[in-house]
Amino acid sequence: MAETKLVPELKTIKLSDVVFDPVVYPRHDHDPVLVQRYAGVMEQIEADQKFLCVSADLKLLDGKHRWLAYRKAFGDDGAADREIKVLVYPVTQAHDQLRLAIRLNSKHGAQLSDVDKEEDAKTLYSYGLNYEEIAADLSVGKAKVGEWLSRTVKENKEKRNKKIFDLWLACYTQEEIAAEVGCSRDVAQAESEKFVETVLQNQIHKPVAAHSIDFEIPLYNVWKQQEKTPGSGHFGNSEARWVDNLLYLYTQPFDIVVDPCAGGGSTIEICKKRFRRYWVSDRKPVVEREHEIRRHDLTDGLPPLPRWQDVKLVYLDPPYWKQAEGQYSNNPTDLANMPLEQFSETLVGIINGFAKKLKPGAVIALLMQPTQWKAPERIYTDHVADMIRLIKLPIDMRVQCPYESQQCNAQMVDWAKENRKVLVLSRELVIWRIE
């Protein structure tokens, strides 16, 4: 592939026509926080002519963070018809696309990490490139390429096994795992079992899984949070520490946790850290985590879990009625857009539906905040009291989860003073047990 002949053509295409192919994209991770920041300055990015680079068949070669930011800024519906300018390079073969993408990413952004280069070296080698060509493309010595490729077979097996474990941790079936990684079901099951045994014996992993380190035991039913933890932007994100406390109190390593309102994905991170299996979904997963969060709308029914008997915790942090109205969608079937009576009835039905599926010893934890500011006439609406009244399950505990920092703006404070009202800052976590 002669780089001097690859003159790109500036074209206008639909954003939805851009194809992301991880095989030909040289960076293997992205920063969700950077995606969030880019989404807020898309007009400036376009004004600076920082165009996405794509191949002749519109596969993304450079600009993944900008591509995700476009989709986040305009939403899946708006992205379908959104027109953007891109630089189209006349390459069609996968190995040529990867080689060009490596050069473009190194030229236009931060240098590829050694981890990225090592993975790209293995891919290029699988395409038939020799050590000299790979070294030139990645700007490394031939000896370094030899070092990377000498362990290819062993590392490919380790990588496959790690993917098996990651998929198993995310509650995919052995059949799904086998199909995804290209092995037999027996191999998938054997490797999953081997990882469980390794974690339980490992002197580093075992204390983390048992909450023996990097954890403050919750002794009281008030879990204060100084301020909202930064991360991937998503309306109503839960705090990972609250989920971590629930894992400690109600689960053991490799129990299954269900979070059907996953938001920005904080439950995933803490479950991975504590070696809990997780089944997470959302009505509309954020684009930067759509590869990890299943798409499922609770109003359509319960999640299709294969093994309910292993579920020990269902964590619900749903939209809080009018507080979230229009934040997720304008669809009237969205919990946040329903009339109050329908909202309460639907949420009660969801909780009772989970209760029927779970085995004794499991718990359902619901995080809710009373509605006040966005309620009609600012009338205080106590959702927790409504749920406790309507749900006939024994309560294991009620926990207050307040933020210590100010959560109200000046307009809200002025209203409270003028009307002699107090403003809602608290959230409450209600935990029902299954008997």
C-alpha cells in the first residue's frame, strides 16, 4: 500500500452510514469521559474541520471518540439522518485499512499504546505481513515485533479464556459464549469453572471478592455521599458505593446481580471488581457502553435471564417519575412520562414480577427520591411510601442515601423561602427480602 497515492476525498454522508469495525480500528479502548466532553463541543469540532476518516466502504479509520460523541450528542434517532463531512480514503482490503488506520491514529492523535501496537502486530501478522513490514507500520524495532509474536499462540489462548470468563461474568450462556469465541460448549464451561476456582484461591483476588480490602463496612442505615461521582454522563446515574454496599450485605462471589436500569454502567464496574456475575440492561443504553449493556425495556416484561435461581440481588434505580420526564425519551410508555397512577402501578408490577422469579434469600433493592420540584404545583410525592404500601413483601432494611453537597439551585431556594417549604435532598433505598 503506497501511502503517497492515498489522497482522501472530502464527502458528505449520513452519520448512520459510518461503520465501526474493531478488526480494522487500531485502538482497542476508548475513554467514556472524553466522549462525554466531545459531545458538548461538536459544533467547535466541526468548525475546526476535524473530520472523521473512513475507508471506501465507510469503515471508521480515525476519530472513534468523535464518532461516539456525534451519536451521543444527537441520539440514535437524530444520528440516522444527520449529515457530516468525512475524509474518504480509497482503501477496501482489511489489511490495508488497518495499516492506514494505524498511521492516521498516530498522526492525528496520541500515539498508540504498546498494548494497542502489540494487538495490531498480531492482526497484521495474521494477514500475512512479515516482521519488517509490521515494524515499519508500528514504528518499532523488528526485535520488538518478534517478542510480541513469540507469545502469540499462548496469549491468544489466554485472551480467549479471559473473554470466556468476562462473558460468563456478564451472564451469557455457555452456548452463547462458545459461539462468540469459537470454541466448544465444554471448553467454555471448563474455562469458566477454572476461573472461579482460581479467583477463590488467588491471594489478590480473593480479598477483593470478599470485601476484605478497599471497602468501608456500612454499619448504619445512612449512606452519605459527599457529591456525585464523576464518570460517563447519564441522567440519574447511581453511586457505585451504594451498589458495593449491597453486594457486601446480600451477595457472595459469583452470585448474579440484576440491574435493569443500568444507566451509565456503574453496576458493571463494581460487579467486575467484586467478582459478581451481572445482567444489566437499559431502555436505551448509552452509546459508549452499548457493547456491555443489553437493550431491554422493563415495561415490556422482565429480563430473559437463563438462571433466576442464581440471582441474589435485583437493584432498581428507575426514572423517578416527573423528575426524569423527557430525559430518556418522549415515548408515553417510558416510566418517566407516565401519569403518576400508571407509574406507580407499573413499578409495583415490575417489583412483584421479580419477586415471583427469585428464590428465598434473594433481595430486591429500590432506590427512589420523592418528587417535589417537577411535580404539578410542586406537590410533595412520596414514591417510597407508595411502594411500601402497595408491595406486600417483608422489608429487610430502609437506608437513607443523601448527597451532602448542595443539590438545589438558587431558583429552588428562593421558592422554598418564599413559600416556607423545605426542599427534597434525600434518596431512600428500600430492600425487600424474598421468603
